[in-house]
Amino acid sequence: MSNPADEAIRYEPDDRCGPLVALGVGIQGVMLVLATIVLIVAVTARAGGQDDSYVAWAVFAALIIAGGLTALQAARFWRLGAGHILIMGPTPNYVAVSVLALAAGGPGLLASLTVAAGVFYLGMSLWLPLLRRLLTPVVSGTVMMLIAATVLPIALDRVQDVPESAPAATGPVVALATLVAVVVLSLRVSGSWRVWSPLIAIGTGCVAAAMFGAVEVSQIGDAAWVGLPDSGFGGFGGLDLAFDADFWALLPAFVVVALVGTVKNIGDCIAIQQVSWRRPRATDFRLVQGSLNTNGIGIMLSGLAGTPPTSVYSSSSPSLIHLTGVATRSVGYAIGGFMVVLALLPKVGAALSAIPGPVMGAYLVTAIGVLFVSGMQILVAGGLDRGRALTVGIAFCLGIGLDNQTIGTDLLGDRWGPLIDSGMLVGAVVAVLMSQFTERSSRHGRARLEVELTMSAAGQIGEFLRGFASSIGWDETAAQRLCSAGEETLMSLLEQDASPLLSDSEHSTEDTRRLVVFARRSGASVEMEFLAVLEEENLEDRLAHLNEEARSVAGLEDGEISLRLLRHYASSVHHQKFYGLDIVTVQVKDVP
């Protein structure tokens, strides 16, 4: 049965809507993120010591890249795109490391580091199935909180960025007015007004700043209405290929942010798949990989253009769909087109770049708060037992305590010392090491089997699972249930296979598919993982379909009988589809 929230979806991703609907929703989508794009670029550039010419170029490049990639996300081209509305733009995640890069080596160093991060990000997408155990909720949640804590001082520094002629209280008062407006609008405004709430809050702050004479509008008048930025490339002379000490010192921090960005963007793509359809369906991880590939290209393009990295905005796309009920891909194309058009209107960019520093700082504080809470939500959703709580506490405290200190520099010198002085990097490494140690030390049983994906493997799998059940002390009844679940999983996988069920002699070497089975004990349950190369259909979707269909067993096909038996033996079944790899996770409890 569909849930009431899903009935609000007027157009699903595959549906076609009228051009006026797509254009109207596209304008609303741009309004949700336009101010954020410009503010993050401006805050990053100014905190990194760059002038207005670079800001103009960086805003132009960010809008062009964000527009093109938002449109690409809506499409499904080869292994690119999520096939859903995913709005892209510069995010707070990279603000801290981008400021350090700009301060140390200017736009050239930022460009080189961003391209390197993009290459790493694309690698994460390719190796995504194998990194599931490393990218745990503890690691990603902790690092997201560290990113928020690292960016916070940068936002607060903007509060005092006011003209010297302005009164001393200008910064705090303007920031407070902006922050109050953001909070009130976020809590009280609903419906279509939510689209305009960011601009209303920024406008409130600008009015307060104008009362103190802290608004400079000369650059708005100087900017052209249509065309390219007057500043040209804004001082960006291309990639810095010197690869000096500054590059190697900052590279690990960029890699860590890209790593966490991978985890965060996985969640973004899963979320948009869940909210875009009337009837819930299992997550298609091939679309997740397509989204990550597009994100990686966006990061690389940002580096080549010398602007802060571009990635997916987590909440904007789901919010737009909830507001409008429109999830069709044509909206993504419209949003991308509008961004490109706005990039060619320098006066619009100049107006947004002229927003006073205290307003920018206060607005960024709200984004940082959302990022911090997102990290906490990931931790809570993943479960916090004693070991995980200790891991989070130690990693976060070390990260905050060592950030911007000189302990590493004093011990190792200027070349490698900054690695230890990067709190984000230290916190991430500690979180990874402690979470892996906790997981491995608490694991009481684990076994692995590799067989051919054929019918004859049923006997080998049954013998393997029976031996594993005996090794962990399960009785005959529980062992039989485990073996039955394993056999039915194999049958369900074979029923999905693109080729018919052939005997071993009929399979050529080229046609042989491998199936890897992992079994591990987790409390009173055993978790089995089946890794194979399969076809299009998803077991979770088929199981959900069987839940909704009231049909007699006599009228079922063999594959559907197998699925019903699998549901009977297993307490949970999850099917993750990647390009070239399917992972089916089946959990069986000791007590049915």
C-alpha cells in the first residue's frame, strides 16, 4: 500500500510534464540554491585572500559547471547521471581546505588539489562495492561533524568583515538579524514561501547592514547586464604543477573530504530515489554510481576552472520535490539551463557577491549547523554502542584539539608536520582505525566460499553453511534454516541470471560466473553475503511485490515460489546492484 506522502508525487522521474510546469519548478529549484552557490564561493575566496576579480570569475565558473552537471544528473548517459533531480553547486564541505589552499598558493594550488581530489573521488565510485566495510557510519558521521567544526571559525570571521567606517557593533548586530530571520523563516514558513525564505533572510540582513552603512554597491553598477565576467579569468593562470610541500601537505585533507563526500553523496542519491516515486522501490546502486561519477567529473571541472569544488546539495532536491510534487527529469534540465543563463548575467552575480560579510557568515552558520546535525544523524542511524561511541568521542576530540596547532610542525618540520596539524585528517584516520579494530575484535565467526554460479553449487553452499553453523554452536534446526535460506538465495539469483540454467558441461569458460559467499556471525544472527554478476531485476523489489499480491502458491511460477521461501527463512534480505556486481545480504536468526 502506498503511503500518503507518496501520493503527493504528481510526476515521477520517467513521466513527461508540460514545458511550463518544468520551467516553473526549475525556477523554484534555482531560487533554492542560487544564494548558497554565490555565498560559498565568495566566503571561500575572500577568506583565502582573493580579490573581487577572482570572485567574479569563480562565481561564473561555478554556475556554469553546476548547471551542466545538474542537467547531466537528471539524465542517464552511459555510466553518468542519477536519472533523478539532483541539484549541484559548491558545498560547505570543501570550504576549510579550499581556504587553506588559496591562502598557501592561490587559485593554482586550489585547482591542482581539486583535480587530484576529483580523480580520487572517481576511484571511490569504481571501488564502491569493496569500500562498504571501510566507509562505516562512524567514520562518515564523525568526519562530517569535524568538517562543520572546522568551517565554523571561517564563518565567524566573516562577522567582523565590515567597512572601517562602520560602528563597532555592525558585524554582530547584522549577523544576529540575519540569523534570527533564517531561524524564524525555517521554523514558521511553509509551502511555496519556503522557496523564497533564503533570499528573504539574506535581504533582511542586507537591510540591517544598509542601516549601518556597511553595504558597498559600486561593483553592481560596474558589472555588465549580459556577457562574460569583465575580469576575465580573475587571476587564475591554470594548474599549479610544481607539486611542492604545500601540495603534499594539503592533499590528504582534500582526499579525506572527497572520501566523506562520497559517503554523503551516496546517501543523497539514495534519498532522492526514495522520495521521487509514488511506490517505494529498492535502491538502484548503479544510479548511485552514476551520480558519483558525475560528482567526480564536477570536482575535476571545478579544479580545471579554478573554482571551489562542486557537489550535490543534500536537502535542496528532496525539498523541491516535496514542495511541488514534481520529480520528472525535465526539471533537472530546466534548472541546469537557468543556472547557465544566470552565469551570463554578471550583474546578478555582482549583486549577490556584494552581500555584506556578516550576512554571509550568519547564513553559512546555518548551513554548518545542518551539516553537523547530518553527521549526528548518520551516527545515530548506524547505532552507537559502547565501542562506536568511544571511537566517535576520541576521533572528534583529537580532530578538534589538533586542528591548526603546530605540534606536527614542531616534531616533523614544515614538510610533513602539517599532516598532523590537520585536525580533519587526524580525526578521520583515528575513526577508521578504531572502527576497524572494534569491528574485527567483536567478530566471533567469519567464513568465505567461492563457487561457480550454477545449480551444482547448491551442494557446496549447503555444506559450507552447515559447517559454519556447527562452528558457531547452532543446533540442527537453526543450521537447516540457514542452509535453506542459502539455497533459496542461490535459486533466486539463478532465476534472475540472463542466461538459462545450464549444466556445468554446457557452460564455457567465458560464460562461467563466479559467486562469492561470505558468512559472519552477528549476535544471535548470521549474515550471509552473496556477490555475483547478474541481470536487471532487484530481489527486494520482487519481494515487496509478493508482499502486496495475495495469490495462491499453486498459481506461482518457480522463481516466485523460491522468493516466498527465501522470505520465510530469512529475517531480512537486501539487494544492492552495482555496475558489474550484485550484492545480496541475507540475515537469518538463530531463533525463528
